[in-house]
Amino acid sequence: MSSSRSLAPLTPRQQLRAGRLPRRLVQLHAGLTLYGVSMAMMIRAELGLDPWDVFHYGVARHVDASFGTIVIAVGALVLLLWIPLRQWPGLGTVANVVVIGLATDAALAVLTTPDALWARALLLGGGIAVNGLAGAMYIGSQFGAGPRDGLMTGLVRRTGLSVRLVRTSLELAVLAVGWLLGGVVGVGTVLYAVLIGPIVHALLPRLTVDLTQPKAAPHHAAAGGVLPTASAAPDALSAATP
């Protein structure tokens, strides 16, 4: 990812003052809405869910609440775990908790499970593709990590363990608990694990909103001298993340 399209390590206040706010707000909420739609697509395909949705689905089987409500409740509980990790949520973090759950319930109300296996496979494939697009959109809006990703990064920082180890441990834990609760595990679970990373990796550089400030054009003084050009964006807006 080029430095002009890097994800900036912004505080919540900096996220709101970083510029291009209308574009970023539209992209954030569009991405979160599509993310909820993609979750509903994978649920209706009935061929397996991603690890966190296996957990959500398993909980929903034992609680008298909609799937989207479970997503919201789990997101809020995960967000509470940020407190001992000293993580600061951004606007995108809070919106993530609410919007995805509402969008999932709305999409589940209109989607049905196809009878033909090929149609279910298409629904699954489309759900994974839309999920990757949606993830790149809301991450690229630069309004902060979602509750689950923030939990991962907080644990990495506090424990000193690798991202790979922490992420894998979290995913396996919620997958195991979700499966024990009756969540749907299948070929879709494996395909999601294999494909979602490459999809987001390919789309994120294209969908990350550029927050660097353009350099000012040179201005010539009356005597013919050249005034210094404006500096680029502050370091906080130009630091790249992997």
C-alpha cells in the first residue's frame, strides 16, 4: 500500500478532523450495511459461516432474539473488553456494533434459502465477495477498527504475542464455542478463511481514503523569490500500517 493510501493511526478526535468527512461517512455506513447483507447471504446459503458468525448463530439458537440483535449484543460485550486493554473506540467502532446487526436482520427478512445446491453455492460465493468488499470499505474509511479487530490488536499490544497467534487463537475459540452451541460449520467456513484475506488485501488499497494533504503550488514573491511550499500531512496521518 502506498504511503498516500496508508491507514493512519488516528485518535477518535483526529478521525473526525482528518478531512474528507462526507466521503468517509458515506463509505463507512455503506460498508457496514453491505457487511450485514453479506452475513445474511452466507446464513441463507446454509453451507457454513465465518468463525464469529458460527458463534453468533450458536448463541441465537439458545436465546430468544434475532440474529442481528445477537451480533449487536456480542459486539457491545467485546467492546467492553477494550477497557482493560486501554483501547479507544472510534466512530466506526461504535457504528460497527449497531449498523451491521440491523443490516443483517433487514437482509434476512428478504432473503430465502434456495433449493438448488448450485444456487446456494452462488449465494455463498457472493456473500464472501461482498463481505471482503464491505470490510475494505469500512476499514478504508479510517474511522477505527471494529470491536473484534480492536480486541485482537489490543491483546497483541498488551501481551507481546504475534498477530498471527492472537488472531488464530481468537478465531478458533469462538469457532469451537459456536460449534458446540449449534452454529453452522461447513465448506463456507473453510472458503471464508481462505478467501477473505486475499480479497481485502486486494481491495483495501483502492478503497482507503487518502488523508494526506496535497502540497501547495509554489508562490513567487514580487521580487522573483520562491516561497517554501506547504508541508505534507502530519506524521499521524502519513504513517503506514501493514
